[in-house]
Amino acid sequence: MMWGWASRVSLATVATVGWAACLTGLSAGSVFRTLGIYGAVATVGLMVSDRRPTMELLAPNRRVIMTGVLGGVLTAIATHLGYAFTLWIWPSFAAQTRCLFAVFEALPGSAASLHWLVLIIVAEEVLWRGAWVTILGARWSVVAVVVPTILYAIAQLASGLWLVGALALGCGLVWTVERLWTRSLLAPLITHLIWDLGVMVWIPIDIPGTC
């Protein structure tokens, strides 16, 4: 089943607005469960509207998997190095990062929240690198790169934390470029998952603190 262009735009828009609405509670505490459930529902809805194209985009092959793994490792390392450099020139930045980690309650390091994290990552990729990029033509263009990235960052800003929006802007750009370059949704999904685990769970860039 494949819906018309206008219907897919409407569904992606509703999913984006709903995502932002869920994130409005992030600054008050963890919303991983709420966002994970919403993400699962949104993912099903989006895949029903574009089932065949989405399944094709998730098809694995060696190039896609290697690109995703390499991208995840490199972006996680770059984030750690970038954070260390930022602290060197801006030591007070650590307090803002610790505040961000504090609102993730169960993270970093808690296996109890990993299933929600995976659901959230899958939903984000299916929505912004899947639905929105496909809607915009899935070809190399300024629009196909910039629009999904901006929409992703704006939705994350609904959390009320500017650092979340900034991370979404930078990472979203990398993941969107990866999606277009590989013509696959699996590559950015793998990169996204490894980045989250490498920055928040396995080797967190900082420890939770008080805001």
C-alpha cells in the first residue's frame, strides 16, 4: 500500500508535531517510555503508508552495514573529542551537559531503558531520514538535505533544551547525508544507534548532575 504524496506529507507532518509534543516533557524528566510508545505507533503508521519503499530502504548489504558501523564509530569518537575540546575553551559547558544527562533519568548506563532508546532511534530514522527524505524526492539537493535536518532540529527543540536541538542539527545533517549517499535507511539507523550508545550508554561523555 502506498498513499498519495499529499497524504504522506500530512501523515509525516502529524507525526512530527506529535513527536515535538511528546518531547515537551523532557526537561521535567525522562520521557523515554512515552516517546518510545509514540515512536512505535508512528513507525507503524509511516511504514503502512510507504511499506514497500521503506522495506527496500532497510534491506541489508555489506556496504550499507559497514558504512553504518564506521559512521557510528567515527561520529562517537568525534563527539568525545569535540566535547573535550569544548571543555578546554569553555569549562562551564560541562554543567549544561550534566543537566542534559540528568533529565534522562535511566540513562546513561541503564539496560532498563535500552529498548525504549532503540524504538526512538528507529522511529526518528523512519520519520526524518525515511518519510521526509522520500517525500522530498530522495535525490541529492539542498532541499532534501536541509529540510529534514531543520525539521528534526526544530522538533527536538520542543524539549526546551537548546543542546538537544544543537545535537539534532549536527547529527541530523550527518545522518541525512548518509541516507542520501547510501540510498539506504539502514546505514544512518546503525550510525545513529552506535552514536547514542557510544555517547550516552557505553562511554558517556559526562555524568548526570544537577541543573
